[in-house]
Amino acid sequence: MTQKTAIVTGAARGIGLATTDLFLAEGRRVAMVDRDSDILAEEAGKRDGVVALHCDVSDPDDVAKMAEDAVAELGRVDALVNNAGVADFGPIDDCDFAMWRRVMSTNLDGVFLCSQALAPALKAAQGAVVNIASISGLRASTLRVAYGTSKAGVIHLTQQQAAEWGEFGVRANCVCPGPVRTKLAMAVHTQEIIDAYHDAIPLNRYGSEQEIGEVIVFLCSDKASYVTGQVVAADGGFQSTGVGLPALRS
Ligand SMILES: NC(=O)c1ccc[n+]([C@@H]2O[C@H](COP(=O)([O-])OP(=O)(O)OC[C@H]3O[C@@H](n4cnc5c(N)ncnc54)[C@H](O)[C@@H]3O)[C@@H](O)[C@H]2O)c1
């Protein structure tokens, strides 16, 4: 079986769906993984070369079943994109343990569980892992105690994976998207936040799902065969410009 494959979590919409389409365009078969069965079935039904797998990535039993089914359906696993994520913003004082766990269980536990469950198949194929973090994992900000901390954890987890799995020929890299107008972002971005992002981003705009997907697909490809343990911000320059004091602009 020579056709390359990929597993994308959170594939039913947003960045995961765009990444699925980019993988399909380069001839890969894709396992689309999501916990939202309705939209997953709808989107998978519109595409050839995909298999839809219902799974809550925060549930160890679900993940074990998903990994088994994905390997059975695809035959080999050349890439795993841990993209499923949730955002819940609020001040530290208002972040109760339920909110903390809701965010951590998908954003960080999910990456750990899916990667571990698929590690044997990734080693067999000398595949690649790409974990989706966020600029919120690179720079602290208000309201993101759970979200930002979960994403900082994803960045370090990626480096742990690169350190341990390099000897098996498995690469692990991390993509930190800047703001993209997906359902996740629009639920927590007010107009004020949108305007502030435009102001703080050198390219003066939000990114698109495809622009993030292109970086993910590159890192999974043979073109990135000597790249592992890296953190790539696809963010219009937000991370590189530090505080970016408006008073220092010409
Ligand atoms: N949109 C942004 O501005 C932005 C910025 C930085 C990082 N990100 C990250 O990009 C990733 C994709 O986000 P998006 O903006 O495309 O969001 P989205 O809400 O459009 O899509 C997320 C998908 O993940 C699925 N999902 C959520 N929790 C799940 C779980 N426990 N198990 C299985 N599936 C689950 C949802 O059903 C949905 O289909 C996330 O990890 C997010 O944190 C997004």
C-alpha cells in the first residue's frame, strides 16, 4: 500500500477541514476525526478518499477505538494532525475547575492520547505529527488562563515527542495559528478584540483556514524531512513583533 495517508482531528470544520482538503489535493487518503457526528458525516459525505471516525479526543476509550479503526481503514498512518480544540475565555478568578478541565481535556489531554495511541503506526510508517497550538501558547494574555496554558503545554509536548520519537524516524512539529475567523474564534472574539488583533498584526488581518493548513501540510510532507521539534507561528507576524508599542510606529 503506497498511497500516503493522514489523520486529522477536529476535521469537521475550520482549520481541520481545510487541512483535510489540502491533504486530499496532494493525493492522500484522510481519516476525518471529530466528536460532532452530524457535521462530520455531512462534510465527509461530500468528499472522496476520506473515512469519518466519530471520536471525542479527550476520552481514552474513544481514542483507542479511533486509532484501531483508523489503522484498519487506512492501512498505514503517515501523518497525524492533532487539531481538535476548544476555546473558553475568562479571567483567572472566574475559571472554575470544570472550565479548566474542559479546555485541558480536549486541547492537551487529546493531543497526548491521540499521539500515544497512534505512535506504533506512526513509527511503522516513519510518519509525522503536527500539533496545533496557538499564539496564545507563545504569549500570555488576559482571559486565556486555561486556553493559553493548554496551548503552551502542547508546544512542550511536541518537543517531548520530537525528542523521543526522532530515533524511530517520526517527526513532531507544532503550528501556532494567529486569529482565523472560525466558529471557535468568533465565539470568543468581540469586535473590539478583532480590531485590536488587526492593529497588533503586521499583516493587518486575520489568517485563513487554508493559510494555516498549508503550513501543516508542508510540515507533514517530505519537504520538511529534516524538520522536527519546531514551533511555527502562522500569525501574520504577531509573535515576532513583541509588544509592538503603537507610540513607536512611524
Ligand atoms: N481560529 C483561531 O483563531 C485559532 C487560533 C489559534 C489556534 N487555533 C486552534 O486551531 C484548532 C482548530 O480550531 P478552529 O478554529 O478550526 O475551530 P473550530 O471550532 O472551527 O473547529 C474545531 C473542531 O474540533 C472539534 N472538536 C472540539 N473538541 C473536540 C473533541 N474533544 N474531540 C473531537 N473533536 C473535537 C469540533 O467539533 C470542531 O469540528 C484548535 O486547536 C484551535 O485551538 C485556532
